[in-house]
Amino acid sequence: MTDLPIVGFVALSAALLAIGVFGILTRRNFILLLIAIEISMNAAILNFVYFGAYLGGTPGLTGQSIAVVLVGFAATEVAVGLGIVLALNRVKGTINVEKATELRF
Amino acid sequence: MDVASFVLPFLPEVVLLAATLLIFLLDVLHVRRTEIVGALAVAGAAVALLLVVADLRFAPLASLATLPAGRIDAVGSPTALFAFTSLGLVFQGVFLIATLLVSLASVSRPSDERGAPIFFGLLLLATLGMLLVTVAADLIFLLLAVELTSISTYLLVAYTRRDPRSLEAAMKFYIIGALSTTLSFFGASLLYGAYGTTNLYAIRLAAGPVGFPVLVLLGYGFLIAGLAFKATLVPFHAWAVDVYDGAPTDVTAFLAGGSKKVGLFAFFLVFLAPILFVRTVGGGSPFTGAAVGLGPVFQLTLGVLAVLTMTVGNVLALLQKEMKRMLAYSSISQAGYMLIGITVGTAPAIAGATLQIFAHVFMKGAAFLVVGGVAALGIGPLVDDYRGLGTRRPLLSVAFALMLLSLAGVPLTIGFVSKFVLFSAAVQAQGFFVWLAVAGLLNSALSVFYYARVLKVMFFDPAPAAPADRGAVVGASGPSILPAGGLGYGRAVAIGLSAALIVLVGLYPQPVLGAIQLAAQHFVATGA
């Protein structure tokens, strides 16, 4: 156990998550949406890093290694998202998510 | 540890992975004929299914009589990534059956110029993720396995990549999926901070959160939200109908019959154990038994979600005019029934929910396969377009009618057996759970209206003057395989098998129900 001010760090990642989710809900440009997704994913990754440092020892290492795995995972997810953007742009000529709506609720 | 002892428990997964890699290798070698690649996918899924059934038959059920007293360690260990449970094996079987049906139906699809290996490879990759979910004992491993399925299915939905509707569905699916993933991982990170571990068993065993109780509540809250998106629970369901509607229909069958159950099984793993603990060990103030004290909170939350999901799904299904959208809403409401089993958390209730999930593959998954086949016959997407189908395609209509009757829970079908087991278990559990059963019964009655409307349209309304049936038949079912009356043999076999199983299991449920009940008892007894 170290004396990291853990509450402050968690508040930071909560803020990152809020920014990311706000971006996901409001952005209309698919690329900016992907960036918002990355920001919110990074909130979770940062949490693992803080808590790993806070817990220390073997439990702490778990958190650090999960963070590395999740960085890789986030990259995979965005790669798939970019693939969908490219296909969408080719078919519709736009990456605005609001202009690509035919299915109705 | 030698290699064999590590690989052997994963034999179905290894077979599936080998088939996937072989399919992608064939793609590189320009072997892209739908029949070859599809046959490989069918064979891979079939072999994996046989291995799972053989395992289920011999290994875990045999040990049921001799369960050791140290209950949790019997199945999981606080450091393991994997835990093999018989309920997990049952779910592996369910997932593989869904994959088998969808790949069978897709073997006779029209050959896209180069799409077949991608389609079948992604299908098997998604299934691999589903199989890994069932053996997960670690929260992060569980979520990553769920994501393997999700990412594969985003691409499957976008598979017809020149169709704007398919792409739009993929876009919505991706955005909502990514959001829910983020929420799940954020929740998991908070739980890790509270308990210092991500192992599900260790979290259950922990005497209490390390530092911050509020982290536990927030963590589980985020997890419920994230997983509820995957399982299409109301209020996290809005994406599902658009995605099911816009996706290629065979992919919709896979989404409804297979991949959404992944979210439900994740609920089993994450939330059922605390609920079980409350019943076996007795409650306690929150946080005294780690996640255990939260059992009643989960039960209330999941119960509310279950009633909401059933009701909203059914009411919106009543209002739909399009067949695919109607079935999609009905699929949402079915998720509500399944959630009842997790909420009640007794062995019969878990068995009922599992049987419902098993049945759903044959009812809803196969119903989407029928809709895909009917579309290939050149019949429109509206319910009214099915007028007179009963006289034009009697066998197909009867099979479809069986699926709808089973979805409505009419006796002598598998859907009746599963609902009977599920609701009677909820009634037996007394108290608040009786109301869940009442809500379920009322909803079943409500759902009869929209299923009956389809039956009426198919069998009692006159056919439109010029049957649109003739022209589209040959072109739509692929040049190289002889069409079985326009459907394609693979699809006909998949639909026929499903319809036969609906009746067979409905008439004689004992073999399937018995195995599921044993697995559920095992799951409850080990708290895993």
C-alpha cells in the first residue's frame, strides 16, 4: 500500500469516462465518435493502473498487466470501427452518423 | 504442466479455432466457394458439439454424487482463469447448436464473390468467444471473451457491405457495443480497486471490500448496465431492433439465437453466485460477505429489469407491421423471461431459464432462418406479405407456425415446457418471485396476439392474386447447389431439424430437461 491520493485519481478517470460517454452520445462525426470511445476506454485502463499502483505487490501487478491487455483490445476495437467507417463512406459518401439512418424505431 | 493436460479440457475450442484458421487460410489460397468453406464450418461446429455432448454425458455429471464439502474450491480457485462447470458445458452446447444451424442454413447462400470465408470464419470466431465465456472464472477474461464475440458480430452485421441498411445496422451496433464495453470494463476496474482481484471466486470469498464500499456498488452498477446492453434488456434494448432488422437475416438468427445469450450467461456468472449465497448462507448487512451481501439488491434490480423487458418487448412487438422487427421485439421480451431464472436463483429456476435459452435457439433462431428463406423466395418483409403462405409453401408454413406456437408457449411444444418449469420455479420460491411469474404469464398471454396474427395471415387469408413465389426462386438460392424448392437444402434441413426438435422435446422433454436440471443443481450446489 502506498499513499497515493486514490480518490483524486478515480475522480479523474470518472471525469474521463463522463467526457467519453458525452462524446459518444453527442458527436455526429464517426471519427470523433471513435475518439470519444477511446477516451472512455482509457478511463477504465487508467483505473487499472492506479489501483494496481495503490494495491502494490502481486495484486497490483494484475492491474498493470490488465492495463496492457486492454490497450491492445481498445486498438482492435477501433480498427474494426475504422473498417465500418470506410465501408460507410464508400456506400453513403458520408461519415455523419445522423445522415446514415434509414432504419426507424 | 504438460501440454496435453492443458489442451484437453479445451478440445471443443481448439477444434473451433483450427476450423477458423483453416477457413482464413483457404481465403488466402483463393479457395472461396461457399459450399467448401461452409461445409468446413459445419463440420467444425458439429465436431465441437459432439465433443461437448460427450463431455457433458460423462465428466461433470458423474461427479455430482461425490461433491466435496469445500464447495467453492470444488469448481473454481481464487487464482484460476478458467472453471469448467456442467452448466457452462450446457451453454456451450446451446451456442454450438446455434452456430451449426446458422452455418447449415448459410451453406446454400448465393456466393458472394469473395465473402464466404469471411462470413464463416467470423461466425466460428464469434462462437469461440461464446465458448470461452462459459469457462471464464475471471472478470477480465469473461469480458474479453464477450468482446471476441461482439467484435466478430459487428463485422458479421456489416457483412453485406454494399447494402446501406446492413452498414447502418453495423454502425449502430458498433457504437452501442463500444459504449457498453466501456461501461463493463469501467465497472470491472472499480471492482478490482475494491477487492484487489478480478477473479470471480476470490471476489465472492473476499471478506469485504478493501477500502471503498461505494466502489463495489458503482462497479456492479456499471457491469449491470454494460452486460444488459449485450443481453438486450430494457432500457438498454433500443439498438437491438434496428440491428436485427438491418443485419443479413442469417446473422440476425445468430444474434438472437446465439450471441445475445452470451450477455445472459455473463449475468449467470457475475450475479447469480451472490444471489445463491444469500439463500444458502443467509443474508447479512451489505459488504460483510463481499459481493454476497448484495444478493437482495441484485435480485430487486434484475427482477425490475426482467418485468420491464418482458412488458416493453411484448407491447412494442404488438405494434410492428414488419416480420423481422416483430420477431426482434419478441426476442427482447424473451430475454425478460430468461432473466427471471437468474433473479429467482433456485436450481429449478436456473434449469427453466437454461431450457428457455436452449429452446430459444430453435424457436427464434430458426424463425429468423425461415424469414431469411421466405425473403429469398421473393416475398416481402411485412407480416401482411405472408398472406396465403400456408397454401403456397405448406411445409415451411407449418414449421414456422410450430416455432411461433412454441414462442407463445402453447402446450406440446418446447416453449411450453421451458415456461412451465421457469414459472413454477418462480412460484415455488414464494414472496416477490410469485409476481415475476404472474408478470411472465400475463406477458405470455399478451404475446399470443401477435403470434396468432401471423398464423391467421399465413393460413386463413387468401393469397395475393399473382404469387411472387415463382420468379425469384432459382436465382436467390445459389447457382451451384440444387435448391430445395428455393430454400436451399441446408436451410431446409436446419428449419426441419428445429421444427422437429420443438415438437420432440415438447412431447418428451425428459432427456434434455434432466441433463439441464442436473447441471443447474450442480451449479447451485457448488455456488459456481
